[in-house]
Amino acid sequence: VLAVKNADRTTAIRIKNLSLPLQKLKQMNFVEELKWRGLFHDMIPGTEEHVSKQSVKAYIGFDPTADSLHVGSLVQVMLLAFLKKYGHTAIGLVGGATGMVGDPSFKASERSLLDNDTIQKNIDGIFKQIDSLLSKVEADGAHTMMNNYDWMKDYSFLHFIRDVGKHMSVNYMMAKDSVKKRMETGISFTEFSYQLLQGYDFYYLYQNHECTLQMGGSDQWGNITTGTELIRRMTGGEGKAYALTVPLLTKPNGDKFGKSEGGNVWLDPERTSPYKFYQFWLNTADAEAEGHIKTFTFLSKEECETLIAEHQNDPGKRSLQKRLAEEITVFVHGREAYDRAIAASAILFGKSTKEDLNQLSEKEIKEIFEDVPQFEIDRKLIASKSGIIDFLAEHTSILNSKGEARRSLKENSISINKEKVGMDYEISESDLLKDKYIIVQKGKKHKFIVEAVS
């Protein structure tokens, strides 16, 4: 068609309008994108063809086990984001109903049930979080948020086991690996029923919202395929649904991804500050960073390969980790929060001034200097102006003796709030940051934080 010569204006317009979609279809393969990004584990046969031929609706379920997602859950958000970028409709389903039961998949023991108020708080938190993140994604597709409690709240137990339960045999449900692993330690009927509830979610979305694909982590394969099978059985064999899973991310030592020494790294800035969030990604090991730059950013394959090659040529620059931390922090918390995280990092690890320290909030000061040695000093000693030698050696014990304090001061290696001080310096209330803290540094590496107490 494109080779036709002397086409009239109508034909030319038709050709022009066709060329872009044809080009997109040739390049557009959602599954291939997931594969090179390390976001593919398994799928039902026909899934790749299904999502390549038309715009589809697909969902991922999020159980409200906390009022925020952590970075491990960010994998699922990225999966929905890439789906949206390929012109599909991404559905974020918050499990207000299933969260009341608890997913037993590959758990060693029974989960503690949450009370209604906690579940509602968690629902509100992650509902807004996922919606906000997906709203940032510029794409041809769309996204919507749902809560499965909306269609389960009025469904009686008797009607559910009559309408839905009769279609699934106990033998089929017990054959799932996620259930098998719990048979030795025991599994309650409550948790055993979870896969049937999740399966019904897929059926409901299939029937009422034309949703044909469910995605999730590889540990969800059993629950997801229960849904595809339930759709087939409840539609008399006519319904066709699809499934796709991503690998579960773990650290090289096998530990769960998304945890630091202080616990989970959360997406909520009140739980994990943007500074700590940025530092988590900045401290990624080289081998992990090469995978994370593909999984957790929207950079193209060519951009990722270039960054990886540059990093391999000069790992010391940590250019890969810096770009990784920038991309994810900006996506989750915004450019302004990223800039503040950079500024905070410079204060701890780079060149900065007392003026820079004064720009920090009390919370940021505590977070930045959380891991440096902590000392206290009586506020009265500061009010009466403590000499620097007594301050270092007696009032705080930052240095072991007055002799060591004198030597360090003579070597010009002592800084108070990023400014060098001499033998005659006196600590006063003007040195208090936020009327509470003093930052002391000896040489380039040794930092201390002193808090004035009454």
C-alpha cells in the first residue's frame, strides 16, 4: 500500500494515518519488553499473542497488609506501568476482601488476621499510592483502581459456595504448590479458601470489566491459574483468560529484596524518608544494579546498555547506581525530594557549609547523621560557652584526652558544623542547629553529632 504512486489526497491521508499504528505494532511487544527487563517468569500459552494483537485490560492484586507498599511491591507497580505504556488498561486491585483472609501462598505459618479499622487504613494508603504512581506514567493506555470488597461485601457465604465453590474441586485446589507446602504444618479453611476468592476476582473482572489478563509474582501462579480455570468452567468452556508472572526478586544471598538493616524500605516518605530511599538504591551492589536499572526505570534498552557499559569500564564512579537512584527517587517521590536527598548526601559525604546544614529540618539532620556516633551535652555548658578542648575531651568524650584534642586542633582537623575551628574557639548557643544539634568532624572521615539536653 505504501508503494502506491500518484495517490490522490484521500489515499495519501489514509496511508499517513496507517503508517504510525503499523510501525507501533511492529515494535510493540509487551512480553518482549518484560523479558529483556528481567520481568518475565511464566505465562499461559497464547498470552503474548493476546496482548500483541489488541488493547487489553489486565490487573494485579495488592493485599492491604500495610498502609504502604515497600520497594519489593514496586516490581508489580512497574509491571502495570509498562502495560499502560503499551496502550493497555492497567487495573490496580486492592484486596479489601481478600485482605481479611490473608494469602497463604508459600507462607510458613498462618497469618494473623487484621482488624477492620487497620485493613481500611491500609486500603486507603496503598490505593492512593498505586493510583498516584500510575498517574505519573505518560502513556497511550489508561489505568483504574478497584477494591474487591465492593463486589464481595454483599455476597453471602451460602451463595458463594453454591455459585462458585461447586466449580472447583478440593483435589484441584490441594494440588497447588502454594497449598502443598502448608499441608505438613496445617492450613485453616480460611486460608485454604483464599485462592477461590482470588479466582472469583478474576472471573468478576472478566465478566464485568472485560479484563482478560491477570499478572503477579511467580508465587501467585497457583492463585492466578485458579482464576483462569474458574473463568473457563463458569462460562461453560467459552471464556478464555490469560496469566503472566514475574520473578520474585531476592538479594544475592537469597534474602527477601526490599529490606535494609533497619527493616522494609517503604514508598511512603513518612515511613522511609526520600533521603534513606535514595541511599538504599545508591548503595546497590554492582551486579544487582545492572538488573535493577532495567526493572525499576523507564529507560530504553539502549540507554540501559550504555549505562551498564560505562559502569563496567569504571565501576568506581558508581554512575549506574547514581542514575538508578535518581530515576526511582524522582518517580516515587518527585524531583524536589530527589534534589533534597542529593543535598543531604552531599552534607554527609561531600563538601557543604554551615548554611547548608541550616537548610535541613530536624528530621533530616537526625536521619542523615543516624549512623554516626552520638553524644549529649548539658545545655547549661553551652550557654556558659564551653571551650573547644573541654567540649571535645570532657563534656562529650568525642576525643579521649585534652592532649589529643590539642593535637587535632593544631593539625586543623576539627570542624564544627562544617567550619574549621582553632584552639581558642568556644562552643555557644549560636552553634546549635535547630536549637539542638552540633555536628563535629575530625579529618575527612570521622563525624559525630552532639545533642544539647536539659
